[in-house]
Amino acid sequence: MVALMVHEVYDNAVKKETDDEIAAELVRTQTRASVEILAYNFQDRFKFLLPEGRAPMPANENPPPGLEHSNLNYEMKKMYLFYEGGADDLTQTKREMLYVALLETINPKEAEILDHMKDHKLTELYPKLTQEVCHKAFPEVVPKPTPIKELLRDDKGRFAKKTKKTTKKGTKK
């Protein structure tokens, strides 16, 4: 059986009604790339060393659907080149050139998924693929989301994790 493309896996999943059905569909139709993209998107430890936003690439550079040179199921092994700690010896210019070259060889929908993933904004493209749903499907690679009630705002208005206050003697309150 031919593996589905990543956008096909996600498109099929978001057609489902409930979170449990979406998670079950993600598991049923999973590919290596579809799971890795969710891991990269929801794990904070992956900081991509690429400019934010859509990559500068002419739309007509992509081959027609079905005639791409490659797909994400094959190209995911190159992701280490683009995040912090993966290939630190690359210059920024070379890293960006390799990224654009990668996008030019894959389906335009998969390229759009990669552009959202590197910015940790895949839920903008697929609103039903929340961290909670993806954690239900793949708890080993997608971390459990922090409940809102455990978040506090810092002095700049950003959300920060709640920490236990300690007294002067070092005991927790």
C-alpha cells in the first residue's frame, strides 16, 4: 500500500467530528512524516533557525500534484538541518537555500505544512489538530498540553507556568 501524503492524512483527520475520532484517524493513517511534523510543531525544544513566515519561493516553481520529485515521507530525514542543535556548522544562507530547495521538490500543500510547522503554527492551518488531540493520538511524541488554570501571566502579560512559592525557610506553601 502506498503511504498517504501528509496533507492527505491531516485532511482526512479533520473531516471527523469529535476529538477522539480525529485522534483515531491520525493513528490509523499515520506516516512517519505526519507524526514527526506533529512532534516538531508541539515540542518547544525544536527551535527552527529559519525566518518566520512563508518561504520566498515562486508558486510556479512547484511541479504539478503527483509529479513532485519527492515527498515529506522521504524528506523528513533532512529536518535536523533546520533546527537549533541539528547542524550547527551550516551557515544561515546555506540553511535557507537548502530549505527552499526542499520546498521546491515537494507538493505545494506539504510545503505549506512545513512553513507552518517551523513556526509552531500548524493549528492555524488545521484548527482541529490541537495539541490535546495530537497528544491523544501520539502521547509518546506530543507533550501533554498545560491546562490554562496552571498558567499565570508574567510582568509583560505573557503566559508563564505556575510555580510553587517557597517561604524563607525553603518549605513550600
